[in-house]
Amino acid sequence: MSYTGGGMYYAEPCPLCGSTLWNGRCENPDCEYHWRPKRDDDDPEDRSTEEQD
């Protein structure tokens, strides 16, 4: 029996480096989201304005 997908994994482009996020975890080991998975409320634009304060 073969598995065609559509189940447990969600893939999207990483907003920080452009690699693929798998369930919020980036496949790029140099990216912050590889070590600290992206949450739904994480927004890179909001982070850049916080760092400027």
C-alpha cells in the first residue's frame, strides 16, 4: 500500500530564509526557525520593529 500524503505534515516557505518550513520547523540549520520552530503568531516584520526600539 502506498501513502500519497495530505496528512500530518504542513509545508510552507520560510519567511526568514526562503527554505521550506515543515510544521513550523525550517529545514535550513542556519535559520532561527530550525532551532526554534515558527509559531502561528510569529511574524518577521513585527520582530524587526521590536529590535529597533
